[in-house]
Amino acid sequence: KVPTDEIKTGIIEVNSSTLDKIVFVYPTFDQMTKIETSLASENLDQAFRIYATCLTSVYKKDGTMLAAGEDFDIDDGIEFLEYMPGSVFEKITEFFNEAPTVSADVAFKCKACGHEMELKLRGLEDFF
């Protein structure tokens, strides 16, 4: 269960001359794994594609809302993200980096020497 205080809104303030804010949803586990792999291998195109699939809406300064799947597709979302200022992209990256994840602190004692240790498991891949 994810503590509700760990869940962040995906509303990113843009405050440009034409845009007010953009809204994201958290990625699925599969998408998050691909984001981490893409960033580790510096495959930014793949990371942008996944970010764009999580982009749900864009709010313009005039109050107009553009909805994903209706007003723009994934390729439009990628192009849109590529033109975001660095300060806004930092907020987007922070949102994805702070997505809830499965984690556990496991304390154990070495059977050979008796030394006590603690291991932090994060993400499903650490559990299997």
C-alpha cells in the first residue's frame, strides 16, 4: 500500500506566455522500468516517448484544455516536451523520480560471522 502522503499530483506549472500547466499520471511499472533503462543508457528518445504517454492534458493561458488522445497524440506530446524550458523539464523529471515504488528495509544477520546488516530493497526487480 502506498502512503497517501507519498502520492504527488502530476500538475506541472509552466507559466509561459501561452501555457499555464501540464498534467501527468504516474507511469505503469513497465513504463517506469523502461524510463530507468532509457535514462541509464542515455536513450532520451525512449524516455520522452514514455513521458508523453503519461501526459494527460495541457492547459493554455486562455483556459482551453487539450486532452491526450483527443487533441494531441503521443508524437505531438513528444514534440511538445522537447520544447519545454529546462526549469519545467526539471519539474517533470522530479515528478517521475518521486513516483511511488515498492520498497522494504530488511535487517538480517550473517550466519557465518554474526554481523548484523540492513539492506534496502527498491523496485520489484530487487524482490525477485
